[in-house]
Amino acid sequence: MLRYIIRRILLLIVTMFITSAIIFALTQLVPGDVARLILGREASPEALEQFRAEFGLNDPAPVQYANWLVKFITGDWGRSFTGTQGPVYPLVTGRMGNSLRLTLMTLLIAIPTSVLLGIIAALRENTWVDSAISLLSLSVVGLPEFVTGLVLINGIALGARALGLPATSTVPDNTVADWIRQLLLPAITATFVLIGYVSRLTRAGVLDELQKPYVRTAILKGLPRRQVIFKHVLRNALLPTITVIAISFGWLIGGLVVIENVYNYPGLGALMVEAVKQKNLFVLQAVVMVTIFFFALANLAADLLYAVLNPRIRLD
């Protein structure tokens, strides 16, 4: 196990290194002069030259990449091109904390709901319950996030003001009530994206395990059906679901671009959109690097959970 973890960590480092090179190369393809785009057409040649020198834009691309990578590893993620031109690190990590809050709220809703619907659909296979769950889950998946968000805003936040749910979300404080008030609607919107795939995957896994000989043997021995399902069947049926949940975690960290913009929530996705609009290269590079890091870390966690849930899997 230790050798496997070390090997995966080394692979993670190599992945991040290759990713950093690709990200830097793509940001260099931004059309136009970045200094001109930031300072405007009326900027003097002296101001443009000072801006380029200050941010190292006059250096050759390989030198810029090497300087940026070394500083990024040591925690110096550069300075923002816009606003107060403050350091990128606290800006991105602050937004990352906001996205983690929304991700946690989404997973608290999406995972139990999706898994429960998948189990019910499998146990009621080929009945109206199974058909209703399948139809409902696949229908909400087909809706774009901005459509779901606007429906919830107009139907709940604005239509049922007595509930006290705001149309736009801010960072919640440490109370449970404020978490629910600020994050419930965007979390439900994100849940609709996940619920169809996770529930269908859970249903397929449970049905597959129910056909295994050990299930029939356990039932014939007199074990209660509920114990067989929750103690034995789910332990194996949820293995593929774990990978999907892990990948979803990485997506939720930086992929909630549409949802965060619909609800005006200050997360990483909204920051990424702002950085693209403003040609804020250092911010954009940092956001993408953080997002990919969480993707890779989530996949590593999924593989380790595989070993915990199924000792037959030999990671080495």
C-alpha cells in the first residue's frame, strides 16, 4: 500500500508539471498585447513598458515559465493584473474555500439522495417506482444548469419569499441556518447535474450484485434481506460509484462556473470567468492549477477507498 501511495504521489507531481506547461502555453496564446489590454489604448509607451517589466512580460516564454513555476511551487503565485494588483495566492485560496463550502453542501445533498434513489430503483426493478425514478433523474440531468438555477430563483427564492432563500448567494457564516439559506439553491442546482448518473450507476451496481451467488446463499441461510443488502451488497455495488463521486468532487471545486455566475456566488468558477474576461493570466493559471490538483487528489482518494471497501483489490 505504501509503495502504491508513493507511486501515485510521484505520478501526481508529474501530472501537475505537465499540466503547468500546457496551461502556461495556452495563456501565452491570448491574442493581443496583455499590457495594452490591461492599461487601455490611451496608455503611454512608458507606462506599457513599465507594466511589462514589472510583471516579467518582456522575458522569453521559457524564462517566464521557469520563473512562474518556481515561484508557484514556493507559494508566490504572482500578482493580479487588475484591481489593487494584490497577490494571487490569498485571492485564489479564499475563493477555493468558498467553493469547498458549496461543494460540501452539494455532496451532502447529492450523495445520499442519489444512492438512495438508486437502491430503491434496483429493489423495485421493472415497476412504476423504477420507471419514475429513472425518468425523473434523467430529466433533471438534461436541464442546463442556468435553466435549473433560474427556475429555482424565480420559483422559490422570488416566488416563496417566506422561505427566506436569497436569489443570490454569499459566503455563509458558521451557523447551519445560514449555510442552508445561502447554499441550498445552488447546491440543489448542482445536485441535478449529478443525481441522474450516480443513481443509475448505483442501480446497475446493486442489480449486478443481487444476481451473485453469495447473495442467494446468504438469503437461503436465513439472513434478513435488509442486512444482506446494506452489509454485503452495497459494499461491493458502490465501488464504481465512488469513482464517480470522487471525480464529481474535483469538478465541483472548479467546474461550477455556470452555477456560481447564476447565483453570483464568489467561488473559483466565478473567479475563472473574471480572469478570462480581464486577461488576468496569473489568476487564471492559479485557478486552473488548483482545480486540476483537486481532480488528481480526488482520484487518488477514490483508489484508496477501493482498497478499504474491497480487500480483494491488490493495489500493488
